[in-house]
Amino acid sequence: MFVKVTNENLNVMMDYVKKEPAINLFIIGDIEQFGLDVDFQEVYLQYQDNNITGCVLRYYQSVVIYSDIDDFNVDEVMNLINTFQYERISGKKTIIDRITPYLTGNYEVDECCFCQLNETSQLDKPNKPIHSATIEDLDKIIPLLKMVGFYHKSYKQSNSNKIKKQVGRVYYIEQDGIVISSAATSIETSVSAMIGGVCTHLEERKQGLASQVVSKLSFDLLNENKTPCLFYSNPEAGKIYHRLGFKAISNWTMICFETDDI
């Protein structure tokens, strides 16, 4: 049975998802940032024999599914999410693997490793100044993002809003007036943060610059009692992150649908 989360049972839901605060970073972050009194977001708790067995978040056309058990009721989950107009479904691989046989239409599956960092002992010590970007700094980071294929039209507006609301930040290294390496948090909660957008200028690679930026960003997050998290699908990137002390905690799956097939 699913029960919609309201402000009356919000604490119950948050206690449940905070059993795995890193894995549930997106659920926690969206609730902390937007609350429940919005039309683009809703959350449901799944119950079995008066025990909570799962949580489903809809954020616009994205759905995140979480359960702390393997034998949750898949039929109930599918009945619920089929009432949504969704384009993406994501969650731990063990969860998404159970619902995949019930999905229809054309879709792509993206699997990656979900990691978190708990302490600073293996982080690199920067040998160059690393800056925390202001809103005014974002323009000079854009050329680097375009070079490596990370740029999107909403970049400046999205990151400006995150910096204003203190739910995201961008760190970078600059040389001769040119940004040569950068990393950012795509979302931050009161207890964790997702690192992404890690990149280095094509002519400045093999110097450990990205490792230094990620290290500084992770160090600052840990000092704020926020657990740094990140995804990777490239094994070479994974070697770097593991060298810095990141540990794999789960495999993560995102399913993206062709919108005409939903």
C-alpha cells in the first residue's frame, strides 16, 4: 500500500530515507529545497504489514525509487508510477532491475557506480590556487565546459540559482586568465552532496588538476559535515576517485525513455 507524504508524515519519510542518506541524496535534496506544497513534486511511502518498505519520488518527469529491502511489492510500484508522466526512472541497480521487466516502450539504460567519501586522508593537496566560483565567475568557466562537451544552455542560470540558495557550488583552477579545470556539486543536502562536472582543459591534462579540484571540494564538504558523493561509469575515472578515498556503496541505474513512447 502506498501513502502520499504530507507535512504530517514528512518526518517519518525523512527518517526512513536517511537510513541511507547518500543513496537518497536526490530524494532528501528535493524535499529540503522544494518541500511538498508544489505541483511538480510528490512523494509516496510504501507500507507492508505496517512497516515502511519503500519510497517513490516524482520530480517533474523524473521518478526515483528507493527500498531498503529486496522483496518490495513491484506490482504496487508499477501501478503508482504508471499514473505519472515520466521520462526517467532511477535508483539502486538492485531496485531498478526488479521493475525493468515490467517497462514498455523504447528506453536507454545507463549504469554507473555510486561512491561516497568518509574521510580526508587520501585527498590530494593542491599545488595551485583553487577558487570557489561566484555568480560572476560562471561566464569564464563556460569555454572549458564547451571544450569538453559538458555545456548546456541552462548552465549559468541553474548554477546561479544554486549558488544563491547555497545548494550547489563550483570550484575551478585558473591559469593566465583561462579556467583549466573545474568540478561542482549538482545538489547539496544538509548531510551530503553530489559532485559532478569534473573536467580539465584538453591541453592541461595528465597533471592531476581534476584530482586537486575534487580533493579541495571534498575537503570543504567534509568540513561542513556533508558526505561527498559521485557517480562514475568510466573505469579510468573510477581509479582516480578510489585513489582519493571514495568507496563504492552501490551500483546506480537510470532509465531514460523516448518521450513519444511514454
